Amino acid sequence: MAKFYGKVGYVDTIEVSDGVFKETVIKEQNYYGDLISNRKRSENGENLNDNINVNNSISILADAYAYNHFFFIKYVEWMGALWKVTDVEVQRPRLILNIGGLYNGITKSDETS
């Protein structure tokens, strides 16, 4: 198993006015863990180039914040890029994060700039 150390981003949707919602980053936190599966998947789309997707699972050693807010986990930093978290499985003392395509949403650095 390959070792993992990286950033996990928690994103929530808040209502800024009646019927208008905005995504906001609650927190970014670094975690240690293991890469438990490392798979690539080709996806043919309507684009000229295929979409880059992975079917990887990352097991992180979770803290109390991660357990209480796992439903807000939106992205993970791995191999120099941000990836969408598609599924989270609770297996105490760990969380298993399944990742898919590249994440292009809001990040903590977007909010501070």
C-alpha cells in the first residue's frame, strides 16, 4: 500500500438570500493515510479529448472533526491535483474516500483571494 498525506476540503452550501445558494469552504485539513486502490478509468465524452478519471480509494486516519463532518467532504489533494470525492465510507478509526474526476469547484485559496 502506498502512503498518503494530503489536504481534504470540506464544502457546504449556504443560503445567501431567498432561494439563492452559494458553496463555501468550511475547512481544509491535512490527513495521513493509505492509498488502498489505484485505478484509472477512461471515459469517452463529447469532448475532443477523453476525460481524466480515477477510481481510487484513499483511507485516512480520521479525527473527531472528520467523523462529524464527513458528509461535507468535497475534494482531496492527491498527486498535485484536486479530485472529487464521490463516496465516503466510515470504518472507524478511518474514513475511506473514493475519488473520481478532477475537482473544479471552490477551494480555500479562492475564498482568501
